[in-house]
Amino acid sequence: MSRPNNYGRIEDYCSMGIGENPENGEKVLVYLDIIEQDGEPFIKDIKFEAIACMTTVVAGSIITSEAKEITFSTAEELISVTLGMLESVPPEQAACSEMVAVALKAAMDGYSLNKQNNKKETLIYKIEQSCSPELQFTGEETKWESYL
């Protein structure tokens, strides 16, 4: 925990995504260095930064280690499996890992959007879980936001 894998910033990143907890303002930023390999985006390098709790930093270390040097389609599977596993975890514990997974998804979606629009945008995806069991979201809150 004192030296998480992949913690830091890629200065000349291809895409950055943010996962945010709207309840308490915690954030995870995921930076991707991407190359096209056989017509599919491939995560050459990945880094993350967190303004969050220790559990989020540990989750960031694990998820980014798994996402390094894989294709977007494999990373989509990683995100899906991660979020699926969190369904059986209490929401206040799941929120930390969800924030990292949605930040990775935001970075990947941002890369695809950037290619379409030929401009760099950073997407912010808000988590659905709550760090406080009594403050569960109703589903009426904004889940996805786009920032330039």
C-alpha cells in the first residue's frame, strides 16, 4: 500500500478518465498510453492517481496491473468481472473499487470518443455505490458526465 503499482501520471497520455464519488468528492484519475494493434486499441501503459482512501489506492494498484498490456476488449471484460464481483460486497466497501473500474472505463470511452471527434476530452463517470450504507443513491442522480 505504501508503494502502489502504476501510481502516478503519464505526462503525454492518449486518454484520461475520472471515476468520482459524488457523495464525498473522492476521485480516481486513470491515464492511458494506447497503441493500435491489429486494428484494436491496446493499453501499452496505464497509471492512476487517487484523491481517496487507502482501499481505493490498493484497488487502483490491482486493477491497473491487470489492465496493463491488454486490448480494450479484454479490459472491458476486466471491468465487467470487477463490477460483477462487487455486487456481493457491501456498498460501502464496493465503492472504492468501483471508482477505479469506472475511471478505466471513462478513459477507454474517452479514447474512442477522441478518435471520433478528433479532439481530446476527459470523461467523468460517477459511481453508483455509496461509502455510507444509509446514503444509497436513488438512481435519479447523474451517472455519466463529460468534461472538455
